[in-house]
Amino acid sequence: MKEQTNKPTDAELRILRVLWQRGPSTVREVYEELHRDRPVVYTTVLKFLQIMTEKGLVTREDAGRAHVYHACGSEEQAQRRLVENLLDRAFGGSAQKLVLQALTARKASAEELSEIRKILDELEGGA
Amino acid sequence: MKEQTNKPTDAELRILRVLWQRGPSTVREVYEELHRDRPVVYTTVLKFLQIMTEKGLVTREDAGRAHVYHACGSEEQAQRRLVENLLDRAFGGSAQKLVLQALTARKASAEELSEIRKILDELEGGA
DNA sequence: GATTTATAACGAAACTTTTCGTACTCTAAA
DNA sequence: TTTAGAGTACGAAAAGTTTCGTTATAAATC
């Protein structure tokens, strides 16, 4: 498996999201899922899964006639990398500014806000 | 000025960051700044500023022989759009998850953390 | 006025990402 | 054994992004 510092492209990320949500899936399953939202062709999905296999974003496993694809690494790891990337590209590394924008961009529920408080407590406790 | 729903590309974002930091600048000024960090050619920067003018990401103004370029919209607006974009592309719209990743990705200082608490207070107060 | 210098304009090459058509393979049904 | 169906493999076109060389222009200097 290759080093996985690669940032997935938009199309790749769409596919990864399906794999995270559904778990290991065949091309057809990923295709069906994506097809709900946008007009996309079976072989396009297949092609991407092949590319992503080369890049080490997914692995595959034989299952009878078809292949079953697994996302490499967890959703959280990938999200982490994307956040770090955005942090560097657009926020000069300031997590605070990013958090501010995230919280004002989307209304979070009361529960979510208190979850975030808990995280803050833990971070302050640890430091 | 065009509608500004365009997501800037990586190279465009690098240039916008210079304009946000320095304020309105000539091509040469942007070039000098970028040139510190990476090998880049004057005409490449010029080309991008021309493209970005067409896209409505920047405006320009004549100042004698040269042009002075202004970023369209504030840094915060652009950052907001980028966060919303990431939220949709990778976090299923959950600001909470993004905040969690941001806070664990980068150690925030104690002051920053308490700034974030203030924001939380305001959000809960308003709701 | 001619030459140098700093700039803008433009086009195209190089590269990346995305999309899709076509060919090939295997299996199972007719 | 042939045919139909579901799958993979592959190549190349289409679209988008990035880079840079060349040319044109106008001002400053000689």
C-alpha cells in the first residue's frame, strides 16, 4: 500500500464518502448510491475506483466475479487531513478562525454545542 | 462584477492570501511575496490575476503604468465559503465534526480556546 | 529620437482531473 | 455451444488548472 498523503480529488472524495457510509462495496453499489444524486455512468465510477486503488486510497478484494472495495484508513483520518489542508491553504494555520467560521456557517444544535464544550474542556484539562 | 460563487483554485487562493495580507497590490508586489516561498515566474502571477479578474475574484484599477489589484469580498467571506464547501464535501454538513477535527489537528492556545468559548456562549445565548 | 526597462496581453504547452466509449472476460442460462 | 448479462480493463477525449515563452506597449533614460 502506498503512502497516503494524497489529497483525494472531489470525485474521489464523493466515492470515499459512499464507502465510509456503506462500508466495503462493489462498484455497482457505489454507482447506485452516487447515481441517486447526480447523473453518472457506471464505468466512470469503475475507473475512479481503479485509479484510487493505484493511489492507495482504497484496496480491493475479490469476491466471486466482482471486486469489493474498501476505503483505506478511517473517515476521521481523511477528514483530519482535509482540515489540516484547509487550515494551511486558507487560514494561515489558525484553528480558531476556522472554528469560528464553521460555527457561524452552520447552526449547530444545543447538543452539538455542548459536545464541543466537552472537547474544549478536555483540551484545556490536558494542557 | 460577476457572481462570486466560484471556488478559487489553489493557485488563486495563494494570490488572494497575499492581497488579503498586503491589501491592494500590483502584480510585482504579489509576485515578490509569492516568490519568497516558491519558485514562480512573474508572468504566471500576472496571468492568474488576469484570469481572476475575469472570474470576478479580484478587481483592478489603473495606477499609472501598472494595475493595482483588489481582492473582491473579505477574507472572512471567502473563508466562510471554503468552510461551507468542505463541510458539504467531507463532513455531511456537520459543523461539530469539523470543529472537532480542527481542534485536534492544531493545538490552540488557552486564549484561543476561551475565545471559542465566547463564541459558543453567544451562539447559545442567541438561540 | 533611439534605447532600455518595466509592464500588460496573449497563446499555447504541460499537467491534472473527469468522463465515457469500446473491448475483453467470465459465468450461467437457453 | 451459443448467447445474454454483469463485470473488469483500458485508452482517449474533454474539461479544468497551471506554467511560461513571446510579443506588444508605454514610459523613462540616454
